[in-house]
Amino acid sequence: MTKPSLTPRPEPVDAKQYDPSLIEEAYYRWWDENKLFHPEPTPGKEPHTIMIPLPNVTGMLHLGHALNNSLQDAVTRCRRMQGCETLWLPGTDHAGIATQSVVERRLWEEKRVTRYDLGREEMLRRIWAWKDEYQSRILSQLRRMGASCDWDRTEFTMSPRLSRAVRRTFLELFREGLIYRGQRLINWSVGVQTALSNDELEHHEVDTFFWDLHYPLTEDPSRVITVSTTRPETMLGDTAVAVHPSDERYKDLVGKTVRLPLADRDIPIIADEILPDPEKGTGAVKVTPAHDFNDYECGKRHGLPMINILNTDGTLNSNAGRYAGLKAVEEARARVVEDLKAEGRLGKVEPLRHSVAHCYRSGTIVEPYLSDQWFVKMDSLVELAKKCYLEDRQVTFFPPRRGDDYLRWLDSTPDWCISRQIWWGHRIPIWYCLDCHPNIELDPSGDPRPIPSDARPVVPGSDDPEATPEACPVCGGKRLVQDPDVLDTWFSSQLWPLSTLGWPDETEDLKFFYPTSVLITARDILALWVARMIMMGMKFRGGVTPFRHVLIHGTILDEMGNIMSKSRGNGFDPVKVIEGGSDEIKGKSEPAPGIPTHRVEHYKVYGADALRYGVLGLTAGFNQNLKMSVRRTPREGSEGALPHFDVEVPVFEEGRRLSNKMWQAFRGVVLPNVQDLSPAPEGESPFPEDRWILSRVGSAVAEVTANMAEYRIGESTDRLYHLFWDDFCSYYLEVVKPRLWGTEEESGRGQAQRCLLRASDAILKMLHPIMPFVTEALWQDLLPALAAAGLAAPGSALMTAPWPESKSFARDAALEAATALAQQVASAINSIRSEVPGVPPGQALPEVVLCAEPEGMEALVSLGPLYGAISRLAKVSKIREGEIGSPPSQSAAAVASPLRIFLPLAGLIDLPAERARLQKKIDKLAKASEGLERKLSNPAFVEGAPADIVEKERGRLAENRQAISLLEAQLARLG
RNA sequence: GGGCGGAUAGCUCAGCUGGAAGAGCGUCGGCCUUACAAGCCGAGGGUCGCAGGUUCAAGUCCUGUUCCGCCCACCA
């Protein structure tokens, strides 16, 4: 309570229906201006920290982000109300390759210039401008969704502070020998012209061929050895043919040479244990160590020469002789095949579909490419990451099975290639001495190229991202040039939980908020990001995990099971869902049969709460696929050339209806009736509906609290929906209304008001993490009454109000059972009203008679205090008890075990229709009884099953039989 | 090829440690009942993918199998 009082709350909105546009921005601004999102390290308080999985500045947020951030916000808001000092730290990722590619593409489309035309400095200026624009758009999208991030701590991976952390990390790992430079076969993106790590590849199925090539023996050209390949053009770089040592067919050929066609080189036939599989193809394979990962390993085993035949742009180089300059896959392949055919060296050609690696950003083919790159040695880091999870149990996955995915990746990760031949990113903090290495040249951008494999690295003296080494430690020369490459984006993102809190400085934030509480993310970056953050935390934070929990949520898919994205044409902008409006969609594929790829879509105003409710509801059960159905209906007579569609999303529809229902219930019933508190005696209310709703709220508080603690947020949305709609609105409000309207003494108005306030308060609180806006707005309207009743502090905010406790709500199981029976009775009466012809639908029924067998008397008695409730719910004027033996004549009957219900309907009843209705019920009951009888006549069941189960089944059968006999008697009476 | 997940009402999905099949939407019928027609009342609709097994009892556990999806993998 040390916080200064809040600024005046936003003006109350008086609207008949809920209009999110009148609420959301005003309340968000109010929270923000009161710094309610901003935590401070506070000794004695429990911290709760979430680092946002930093979105890329490449584009706008999509529905997947809406889900991810709704989860984070729901957890954050819940913990904040539970008294934690909550930090949700926002920020963005510079996303090196992705962002540079986007800006380059745009430059080319708009101005026909390349990055080389602009030069490094100007290009970076353009990318910074892009970043500024998109970062602010992304952050405003987050605000729009209601994200309670601490904007004062907003970070960016290339800020000076984070750049310092990156440099510190690089230099420490380098000094330790965990970062090294070396020539390796790496993945090369031909489109972006940079190295990629294994994790940046996408595999796509490609239709191609399997070609058989005949290589003639040097000593006897009439004899050939046949190899099969999917990449005939790489034969220009072959340096051997390999066979399995056990392969009898080729035993005599090992050690001889073949004459490589087209290249006219002699290459050896070698025996290798690993590469060739005698069962496959001809059993003999061509070996191209510079252009295939397996061949590379084989080449190293046998000391084969490695002939690089590629340029960085994917064309063939001079090692390819007359094919130089041709694009390898698109042009050279066909020419090589053609020429081999002409020479009679081509064997059979079979169609083949196989998966080929593509660049995850440019979509172009990835070539294995031999080059000098920087690497992180992974083995010791992998050990730390395993220890954290397996031995220390410092980190827990939700759901637990995700821990297996994590381990699987750790077990199969090679050294990490971290250098990228692009400009946007953290420059590698290594210099080279031009005096020691006179063959280093500077290209037009001022970048040194090439850097020899044996160039001696010179490191700067400090972590300052601006620091440069003064002189060459060997020759003292001052002509130093920095390595032109930048680091893989993930090198900086892996530091996110550390660097955002100020590491390597020992800041108050770092001391208080580290380790973070939970990392919430989708599965696709488990390896790329999650595992590496753990490594860095373990390495640089004294073996402490960066996060205690990892929540892996599913991916939103469309109804067909495809990943949703705007570029595919089946996704949409979350802000459009919130604000409504229209959007031109120009996708790659049809979102559903008959829906064109290029169209205009119109969205309703759903509001942020409905969006959040909808996406959070999808997450129930930790499912990995979250299919979301979308209805698109064509608009008649739409203007313009493009077809127009109205878009409806059922899950958002549900959220919108819920927000509106809340609005209506509070505006229409709760608020008008709590303005003037009538006096009420202390202690428990004598009115059963009061005790009932508090009991129901109490059990919901217990369940929701438990669910939230396990991140079962989808389950909570469902639970709260029914608590509010069914229990609070359909039952409690209906039943309590007369007391609110009535005079004080008789009706217990004061008690009704207090109970209403307590239930409302708890419901709004529990719904707040899911639907922050409508709940805060209604709670503010309710606050004066809550304060008057001593249930809340005046001038406070729901956002920071304390979470309800289940122990403050008395539970009453017997009352809940009695009320459930009352609801069944009301429902049975309504059913008769609806099904029996002749019963007036609108008017109240004059009388209902309830009867019970002797063993049901207790239940009947317990129902006594609830007659008023039944009267309201089923609209009957009078309820009385009757003798079971002499039911009223000319009546419709129903059963709500253990009670019999009679509606005297003299003169109104349609006899044949009523007879048919009764017969239908009897048939249904008889069918159920048959099953029970069979079960109970089975001695194995009666003896084997626990006694209470057998008893239960017996009771059920007796109930059924009684109901049947009653209905049959009724049938007989109707004649 | 390896790993994982899914298959339950027309659609999207709940269903925890095995004890009479649920929600929302959609459909059908009836209601402008004084918070709410963005609503209320009622009805219909399911051999829980298929085949075995364990058990007195299986949507739930085990085995096999078929589809769908995802992740990983060098399939020459």
C-alpha cells in the first residue's frame, strides 16, 4: 500500500451493449500511466519473471503471437494478483538474416538497388530505420492485446547494453577455446549468400531424378563402375568412387582408378566402411567431399582432395571447367546430364522424390559449402544443458514430454556455426593484422576478403562494444581490420534472460529477477533457442537455469490442419480481430475450397478480450495442434474486382458473447442494485441461494487457482465461462432478483447485496487474467460498492487487487446437491411446458405437485427452501407436496429422481400427445434398465467390484424401475 | 528412416489417477418472460479410428494396425 494513489479511473461508459472500443484504450492508458506494469526489485517480495520470446522485427505479429502473448499475460496478471513482484520484459530481436533479407528485397523491388550499391554503412542505416518502424508497430500490437509488459525495460538485441553482453560472451568463450575459426563444410544459403546453422534449414520435398552414371576404368575404358546420384552436376568435383570393403562385386577394383568423364581426371576407387551401402543402388557411390556432408567425412577419412566447384552465388567456378558460370542446379545439371548421355556415360534415370534443405529465410536451396567460419564447440555446453535438466532438475517442462525433445536435440547437435556473411547483426569482435597477413585485401565495402584460414585473431582489450584493439600484439602494427562477418542472431538471443537484466553487471534486477519463472514458447524454437539459453545460464550464471519452467504450447492451424499465416492466405492480423475492419489478402494458397487466394476480408469488432478468450480456450489439454475454424461467407454485390468475404471465428464469437453477457449482467442487475447497501446482519446468510453461489465460487477459486499454477489456462476459461453464465447468471441472479427489488426486512436485501458483491468480485478477479479489459471496467464501476462493503480498497485497480482465496468461501456440498435437484425439477417442468401441446408457453403454470416415495422424503424436504427458486426458473405460481399414492388427475408427469413431478392441466392437456411423450420416456428408461440388470445379474460383477459401486448400480436400477412404474401408472390413468 | 502428437456429436474440442459419454458452435422447435434476441426455454444428434488383450468393469491401461499432423535425419 506504499504506492501512491492512482490517477482518476477512466470515465464510466454507459452503453447498452458491450463495446470494446470504448473501454480498451482508456483502461490500457490508465494502467500504464499508473505504472502498474512496472515492478521494482523489492526485498521480501516474491519475484515472478517472464522474458518475452522476442519477436523478430521483420514483420507484424500474427495469431501465433496473439496466443503466445495471451498466455504470458494471463500468467503474469494472475501472479501479480497473487502478490508477486511481476516482471514481464518485452523486446524485439534484430533477426539478422530475416530482416536484412526483407529490407534487401524491398530495396530491389522499389529502387532496383542492392546492398552492394549502397555500401555497408548506408545499408545498415536503412535497416535501422526499418527496425524502428516495425519495433514500434509490434510493441503497439502488444499493447492493443492488453499485454502488461514493463515498457520501461523494453530491450532490443542490438542495443548497446545487449551488444556488450554479446561481446563479453564471445570473448570469454573464445579465450576458453570454445569458439574457434576453421574450414568446414557448412550449409550455405545461395539466396542470401551466407553460412547457416543446421537449425536454420527447412526441408522441402522435391521431385527430381536418380541418375546412374558410368565411370570407365582408367586402365580398361571398356569396363565401367556405375554410381547413382541425385546431384549429377557435382560429379565435376568428385575425387573418388567408394565401395564397401565387403562387397565382392568390386573387390578387385579397389585401388584402381576411374577416368572421371567430362572432367578428364583420374580418381581412385576406395573401400570405405561407412559411406557405401552394398544393398542400395549399385553399391558404388561417387565421393564429392566439398559438396556433400557424408562425402566430406569420407574424404577426411581417406585424405581425399576436396575440390570446391561452387561460387558463393551458387554458380559453378573455374574448377568446373567449361561449365563455369552456370547455375549449379538450374543450368549445369541439365548440361552435365546431356553431355554424359552424349558420351554414353548415362545409365538409367528414375524419378525420385526426396527432401532437400532450403534456407528458412530466403527459401532458396542450401548448398553444402566448404569455407572458413567461426564455430562454437558444443560438447561441454551440451553437458551443462543436460545436467541442468537431468541431474539438477532445475527446469521443468509443461507438458513433461517436451523434456524428451530437448534431450534428443542435445544428443545430436554438432558444433554451431555462428558466423554469417551479412551486415545486420553483431560484428564478430576479432581483428586481423594487415602487416602480418599482407595477402588480405579490402573489398569495395572496406571489408577484408579473403581472410586466410591461418589468420591470427587479435582481440580487443575490453567488452565495450565500441572498443578496438590498439595494435597487433605480434608485430605492433596498427593496420588492423575487423572480421567482416556478423554473429548468428541466436548468439545474442541465447543471452536474453541474462542480458536484459543487465548481465554481465551484477545489477539489482539481475539479483532479484533471475532466474526467470517461466518461458512460454512454441515448440519450433525449443532447440534453436531454449536449449541455448539454458547453456548460457549454466555457463555464465554459476550453473543456474535461466528459467524454472518451460511451457510449450501448440501451433494454431486452420481447419484443414495447415499452419496459419497471412502469406499463405489463411491467417489474419490479430489487431483486425480486435478492432474490426477489412484487409486485402493475397495469399499463396486457398484457405478452404472455393475461397480465392486474392480477396478482401471483413472482420467484426471482437475486442481484445474476445481474442484472448478464444486463443486461450484452444490451449486446453496441452495439444500441439490447435485447429481453429474460420467461417468466410461471400458478400453479395461486393464492390470492385476482388471478391469480398465476411469472416467469423467461432472461438472469438464465444468470447465476444461472454464479454457482452458480463456487461449486460453487471449493467442490468448487479450495479443498479448495490448502489445503496441495505443493512445486513453479520454471519452466514439464511438464504440458500446466497450460500450456494458462494460455495460454487469457492470451488471454482480452488480449481482455477490450481489450474493456473500448472498453466492449464484453457481449462480455466471453460470453468469460468460456466461459473459465470450458468451459476451466476442463469441461477443466482434469476433467483436473487426479487430480494434485490423487494423491501429490506423480508427479503434480506442487504445480504443479497453483500453476497452479490463477493461473488462478483471473485468472478471478475478470476477472469481478469484472461479478459483484462471488460473485467477492470466492470470492477471499477463496482468499486464504490465493494469499498462500502469493506471488500476492496477505494481507489485501487482490479489489475493489482488480491487474488481470491477459496478458504474464504464456505462450501456446502448438501446444499449444492439440493440445488442441483431443484435445477433438475425446474428443467423437467420446462421440458413439459415445451413438449406437451396445450401448455401455454408464456404464462406461469398455476401449480406443480411434488411427490416422493418414503426413501425420497429427505430429498423432498431439503428442497423445501428452494421452492422459490424453482418457481422462478420454471415459472410456476405454486409448488406443493402431494401424496405419492394419489397424484392429481389430468396431469402431465415427469421424474427427477427421487421425486415425481405432476403438472395439473385439467382441460389443457392433449391426451394422445402426452401418451406418446410418456411412452418415449418409458422406452428410454427401459433400455437403460436392461443394461443395469445384465450387469447386476453377473456374479463376477457383484462379487468382484467394490461394494459401494455395486450399491450405486443397484440404487440406479431401483430408481429406474420406480420411474418406469410411475410413468406407466400415469399412462394408465390417462386411459 | 527415427521420434512425438492426434483420431470422441455435423464442426472445433474437453474428458485428471479405469466405474452410467460432455461443452461451445451449428441444426430443429418454442419464446420480444421487466440485465441480456449478441438473449431465454426445450429437443435431436456419438458402435469414443480399426482389431485384439488385461479387468467384474476400458473413451480412459497394454499390443498391433490404418489414416492425419509435427519434429528430427546425410537416405548416394
